[in-house]
Amino acid sequence: MAYAAKYLEKTSVHFFCICGDGEMSEGSCWEALLFAWKHRLGNVTLIVDLNKYGQSEEAPHGHKDGRMKDKLAAFGAKVFVVNGHDVGKIIAVLEKVRKTPGQLTAIVAKTMKGKYFTEKIEDKPGWHGKPLQGEDAKNAIENIKRLMHAEDAKLEPVKPQKLTVKDPLPTFTVPELSYKKGDKVATRNAYGTALVAIGKQSDKVVALDGDTKNSTMAIGFAEAYKERFAEAFIAEQNMVGAAIGMQARGFIPFASTFAAFHTRSFDFIRIGSISMANIKIVGSHAGIHIGQDGPSQMGLEDIAMMRCVPGSVVLYPSDAVSCENAVVLAANYKGIVYIRTTRGNTPVVYENGEKFEIGKSKVHRPASGKGSVTVVAGGVTFHEAMKAQEELKDEVVVVDVFSVKPLDAETIYSCAKETGGRILTVEDHYKEGGIYGKLGFNGDRGGVWGDGGT
């Protein structure tokens, strides 16, 4: 949100983020600090509650505020240490923060867990998440009341000078395409082209990348709209976190990296789904098709991950035309959309004016119009299935799945009936959770052809 406010909205709002000292063991906290320092986000202040304890034992640094201060300073923050129980000193530190414009700031608030409750629990372990009962609760409430100057005191928050209403999100259209059938174009390249095209249609479109923009091809957007592109580096959790913040400010973020690396960002994707975030996730270099990049780079579980996110849409385009359509469909969909793209070049199959829809697939029948087996595929394996159709003549009906979630179950079911119930999935993904898994355990029918099949 701080990035969006500074660079996209160009407003002077300031953000405060409160973290516990136990939480500061999370790598994503330090990813965010590095991002804030690199992008000179002087409009954000981190407040660390240094109360010594995590959930089950002491946090790594205990009550050693000097160590926490040094770590935060090493990430470029101007750090203030304060007694977290002294309201006057806290206000004084916040004033210092206000007078430190243009620099990332952090406050280490040294506190004592259970302070002012009772001696039984003050600065004692084992009370995390446990409600006080009976006399313990009564004594704690009385102690807190004694600290109040006026029980009926009212707080009057400062109202904003101007109420800003977010503009409605725009509707995007597929640009005029000029591909030629048979030309070989990688879907990752088509993604980059489409991203620039919708970026031209609205300045609400923003992009982030995990230091792979010259591979995911988000680089075209970065060059065309530098002010709307945020380099997140190899910190995929924070990349998605920043995307969630940007959509909260009214933007439409596309966050890209290799499909395999979204296993790191998945924690933030699932949290984003809880708040119904409007983000678009792009995973390139999917599957074993990438070959020489090696197994550590091969995304073979990404469809399974993204399918299980509540309310998500999963699109798997097979050529440049379908990929450009997928980008526009994603931009127009309110929610989480995952687009799976491929490194290698694949033939353009569809006419430039072909229409695509979320929840719909494309059927390619042999010359005879009939076949003895239905092959369901997507991406690179769709092209292998088409080769099989050509070689086997009238034997193969090919379904280009395009929309893995929601699945076009009716079309696939119809094709399966036509081919005597014989159906085969071919995919560059683990069997569990991919196209096979979606067919075998489709929620609409319990299974397209019964028990899951092969």
C-alpha cells in the first residue's frame, strides 16, 4: 500500500505496520523491509512489539532491544527504541517519526507480556491465547481500571480533509491481434504483449515481478510503464503481499515469476483469498518442458495449488491468441486468477478473432468429426495431442482445456460419451491436482466418467 500511495497515487499518507517480535522470525518480514528500503518508502513505519515471548517460548532475541535495533538498522531503517508502556514517550517517538520524512522508520517498543494484569501472568510464559477465568479475570480487570484516568473518556479521531471515492475498475477488451496460424510464439511472450496492451487501456494496471521479468516477459511492461512496475526481486512472498496492498488501493496487479517459485508465495495467496483480493498471478516456465533449466525450476504442482484457492480461476492457454485472451479475462475478473505460461515456442492454432471464456474449453475434432478416444490437454501437451490426432487420423478428439478452473465439464463429458467413455489426460504437471485430478474429482459430477479414470 505504501508503494502504491507514493508512486501510483502520489499522496502523502503514512502507513504503520505492527509486528510481534516472534513474528520477526518470518523471512517475509525482512523481504518487506528490503523492498521498502530499496524503493525508498519513507511513508511506512514498522512498530515491533518486543515483549520477549513467542507462542511457546522466548523469541530469539528475548528482551535485547539492541539486537533488534541493529537488525532493523541494517535494513536501512532509522530506528527508535521506546518503553512500550509509556504513552507519553510513544507519542514523542511518533512525533520524531513525523519529522523524519523520506526515510524508512522503525520503532522497537519494549513491553512486558501481561503487564498490569496480575503477578501470576505478568512476564510469564504459557499464557498465549488463553482467556483468563474467574478470579484471575476479575483481578486483571480491576488492575486495568485503576490505571484509567477516566472510564468514560472518548477518543475523537481526526477525520480526513477530503473523502476520496475509488474510481470503478475499467473493463478491458482484447486488442487487435495480428498472429498468423502456424507461427511459433511462446505464451510467455504473448503474456508480455497483452500486459502492455491492457496497460495502455488503463493506468489501473500495475505489474510486479520476482527478478525474472526478462523470462516471464513482464519486461515489456516495465519498459513501457516504468512508474507502474515494481521489481520485487527474489522475494515472492512479499511480491504477492505488495500486490495485495496495491489492489487494496484500487489497482489491478499482475505478479509474475516462474511457476515453481509460486510455491513460496502461496502463503500470501491463500491469505489474499480470505480477504477476496483482486490479484492476478502468472507462473511461467511451467512443467518439465523447460528441460535444461533443471528440476528445481520445473513447476509441476502449481495448478493443484491454485485450484484449491477459494474463488480462484485457473487458465492454461495453449497458444498466443488464447494467452492474450486469458490476460484480458483475468483483468476483467474480480478475484484471484492464475495464468500458466510456457517457456518454449508453440504454434499459433487459433484465428485472431477467436473468443475465449472462463469456464469454457475448445474441442478439436478429426476430419471425420468422430473419434474413439477423447484426449484432454493444455499448454504444450495440447500440441502433442494434436500431433497424435494427425498421425492417428480419425481416432482422436482433442479438448484444449484452457480453463482448468472452472472446468468445462459439460463439454468434456459430452466428448467422452461420443468416444465410448474413453478419455485420456495428457499434462505437464503431476497427476495429483492437475487436469487429471480436476476431471476425476470434479465437484459438479463427482467424476466426469465415474471413479477418476486415467
